[in-house]
Amino acid sequence: MRTAHALLALRAIAGREVHKFLRQPGRLISSLVRPTLWLVVFAAGFQNIFGVAILPPYDTYVEYRVYMVPGLVMMVCLFNGMQSSLAMVYDREMGVMRLLLTAPLPRAYLLGCKLLGTTFLSLLQVAAFFVLTWLFGIELSARQIIFAIPVIALGALMLSAFGLMLSVYIRQLENFAGTMNFVIFPMFFLSTALYPLWKIEESGAQWIYLLTRFNPFTHAVEALRFSLYGQTEGTSLAVVAVAAIVFYLVAAIGYDPQRGLIKSS
């Protein structure tokens, strides 16, 4: 595989993802509605986790919204990964994926280009969300954002790979909505996006604590939370990186017509 051919494929595949996104402004709006609602509305009700009133003083409300930001950033990446998975299922039904994967380049590389395009879109949407947080009074310094960008990229890569893996096993568009609800909500709520891990353990719900602790989404959120304070959470970063590799490898095997499920489609 020549470098020029590899770069041309990356530009074509990732560029297609960006162009589709730019032609659909409603997609950006919809990706920001959910985290904004959590940030503005739900924060007031969830603060009692910290032992404060449902309608607390304004400064406590702001404090909890700051706590929610890493989880909501990863929510944006998660939903974008699911949107990419939906697009993959649609492309497979329309025959676009079959044409793409028959290109004279390694199939794993072609899927990697798709993955990078999706990750880049996640970063664009996260940047828009950071603008919204600033408008709602949550000011992150340039230093915090610089520290956070590599961690966000890694988390977005993992969640994009997760969506790529799901696209192997979702056979029809009609099944996608149910699959999204089955995957997204448990992954989000069984994490530290809305409440700290120690609080779950303190509540006595041991099985929920264990599920939350071993949830890769939890580690993506915690790695980002530490990075915003200029710290590195090595364990969480390692878990996110390993999960991204595993999800990608499972997807690559699934799209292999000799070994995966695509041969039966």
C-alpha cells in the first residue's frame, strides 16, 4: 500500500463523513440538545446526590454543572458514534459499504479511515458544546482545554470504534432504535457521568458499583475529568485505549467476508 494511495483513501472516506455532516445542520443541533438539557435542567434535580437541596443556592448549582461537563462531553461522543453506526448500517443496505470494502486497500485500513472521520466529527461537536458551556457560565481555561483535547480524542476514538463494532451486528435499520436504547442508556447511567463512583459504593448497590467501575465509558469520563485539572489518570487512559483496540479489532473481523458476519449479508 503506497503512502499516496493511503492518504487519498483517508481524505476520501473521512472527507465524505465531514461533508455529510456539514450538509445536515440539524445533526449538530440534535447532538447538542441532550447534553444542554442535562447541563441546564437536570443538574438542578441531580444535585441531591451531593447531599444538598433539590433547589440549592446558585453557586452549588454551578459547581455541580462543572462536575457534569466531562460526562456530557463523552455523551456527545457516544451519540456521534451511534450516528456513525446508523450510517454504516444504511450504507451496507444501499450497497455503499460493499463498494468501499472492495477497494484495493486493506479492509482494516479502510475501516480505520472511517473511524478517524467519525472521531474528527466528535471533536467538532465537542468544540460546539464547549461554546455552549461558556454561554451558560462555565468557563474553561485554554490550558484546561489543551490538556483535555488528547483525552477527548481517545475517548471519541473508543466510542466511534464501539459504534463501528455495533454496525457489524445490527442487520437492519428497523432494529437500530431499540439497539441504541439498549446500549446508550445503560452505558451512560452506569457510569460516573452524573455521580461519583464512591457515592454508588456508599449506597450499598454493589452490583451497580461493579458494573459502573468496569464500564469503559466510566474510564473515559474519569480520564477527561482528571485532565481538566491538569492530571493524568493512567489506569483510565489504559482502559480506554485497550477498549478502543478491542472494539476496532472485533469490527475489523466482523467486516472480513472470510471470517465475519458480512459474508452472510
